[in-house]
Amino acid sequence: MIVYSTEGARIILQAITYQAAEIGLFIEDADLEAATVRGSDVKEPRIKGYERQTLRPSDWRIDDALSASSHSKVVFDFSAPPGVLYGYFVVKTTGEILFSERFQRPFDFSEFGGRIGIIPTLRLRNKEA
């Protein structure tokens, strides 16, 4: 087990989130843990109005416990039904996925358009699970 210091946690969170360039949504319950997964491999909504959103480094905030870094809320608006949304993923400018999160339950937008707001968050665990 690796245990990192307080300063180490801050550096890790900054190093990962600083590279975060875009956030996208996935509509297929895919395995995004594979080492070679790129953003181009993920099935995203293909509807008018959907596009990945830009994440600015200045919009990331590290919590007081140094256990997570969260971006300000990102809103996706859909003028048509995007399908079932399983989660989001964050990619760097070169296209590699940095991290992803599955929603606790999928959001079904199969019949209507709509809006979903997401607060991308990277969490660290400094203890053995």
C-alpha cells in the first residue's frame, strides 16, 4: 500500500486535473478502466447540440481534506433525446481518458431532450480499502 503525504495528495490532484481538457458523456455501459482506452473509443450521444465541454484548470478546487478535486458544474443541454447516460469521462488534450465516473443510476433521456449538470470530481483514497 502506498501512503502519500498531505503535500503529495495536493500534487497528485493538481497534476491530474491540470491536464484535464474536456468532459464528455457516455451512453454505453463500457469498461473505461482498460489502460488503453481513449476518448475516441467511448460511445457518446450523437445528437444536435451535444459536444464535449471544456474544463479550465482555474475551475478546479481541492477540498480541505486534500482527498478530492472538483470542477465547477458543467451543464449539457439536449435539444433531442441523447439516450441513456451512464456516466462521464474526462480526457486530456491528447485524447487519453484521465478518469471517468459511472452515475449511481443511469439517466434515461430516451424520449425527451433535457439538461444535466455534472460536477466532475477526482477522489483519492489514502488508506487500504
